[in-house]
Amino acid sequence: MTLLRYFILPAAFLQWLAGYVPRALGLGESIGDRTIADGIPPELPPSYFFAIWGIIFLTYSVFGVYALIRNDELVRRLAPPLVAVGLLNAIWILSAEFIGNPVLDLVLIVPPAIAAWAAAYQFDRLRNLAGGWILWIADIVTGLLAGWLTVATAISVPRAGRYILNQGPTDSEWIAFWSVIAVVSLGNYVFKRRISRTWWFYAAACWGLLGIVVNNWTRTGFGYFGWIALVFGAWLLYRRLTRSANGAMPQIS
């Protein structure tokens, strides 16, 4: 497991390359452009909301540099899930850009989401370690990865369903919208009860919900979906503010 720390930074570079190089070279098709080719679904945030990947990749890279220098308990515990989520995430991105099959996209996004949750779980167990700024970086990257991949998984569910049923992007809009809300809601409940106490999961999840709000207020005309998503996001934050999160059992106190 010690050797895996040397693969965190290469996995970071692989994600940068998968996310940006094909588009820069005119290869494949961006995930956003492919998704809205036939119309704009109500559950899809505008493309600029996906800029959160830049923050995720940056903090992931910073932790990768730290892992090259230090071989402490934090690095040893986070290296396996972070390397896994990095490699699996790059595979999903490349598949979505070059193949673009919605069912395959859903199948491929679940493994990195699970790995991201595993990374958040491991960090939560080590939250009380001494370490200063690197603990802050680890909290950001694991929390944002877990939250944003949960949102991405939720968005992929109705897209795969429409593809199987041969429907357009605005067909079965109520079922599609509530399937996203259901996945995010269930993910939120399990995450705070069993996985982690981090606030960064909520930052990513609510950013995704805000994207749905903006999408429906400015692009689709389904304004009522925007209001529902806004109320749901506010409710998530309220519940987190007024209810403590159990997270993982601390390993070090």
C-alpha cells in the first residue's frame, strides 16, 4: 500500500488530461455538449457549474505532491481510495467523451463514486490527526469528490432511463427530476450517518442543486423544478445545521 502514494499525482494528471486535452485537440465530444445535443433536460446544471472539477483536480494534485514527500498515516490510508477514484474517474470521463452511451456512463460512474465515499470515510476516521493544512486539503478533496460524484450519479440515472425507453431529454420530466432528488437525498442520509461529517459533501451537493435551479429558471422554462430544487437544497443545509452527523467512528482521538 505504501507504493500507492506515488500514483496519486499521476492519477491527478490523468484526470486533468482526460477532462481537458480531448476538447483542446478537438477530439471526442464534451460531456455537456453530448448531453444537450437533443435538448436540455431539467435535471442538468449549466456547463459552468462543472467548473467545480477544477477545484477537485487542483486539491487532488496538491495532495498528490504531498504524498510524494511524506509517507504518514494520512497518506497511507487515503492513497488506495484516491488512486482508485482517480483512475476510475478518468475512465468514466473518457468513455463519456468518446462513446457517450448513457447506460455505460451510469455503470462507469458508480465505481469512482464508491471509491470517493471510501476516501471520505477513511479521512473521517483520521480527522483528529495532527497535520495542519494538509488535513484541510484532504477534507476538501474527499468531501467534494464524494458530493459531486453523488450528484453526477444522480443526474446519470434519468439519462440512462430515457435512453433505455427511447425517450427525449424532456420526456417523463417529473419522474426524471424526482429520481435525481431521491438519489441525492438517500446519498445525503447515508453519507452523514455512516461515512463522514465533512461539510464539503454538502458544498458539492448544494452546488449541483443550485445548478438545477439555474438551469430551470434560465434555460428550460420548468420554473417549478427550480423552486423545488431550491427548497430541497435549503432543507439539506438546514438538516445539517440542526442535526449532528455521525460519520465514521474516529480511529484516533
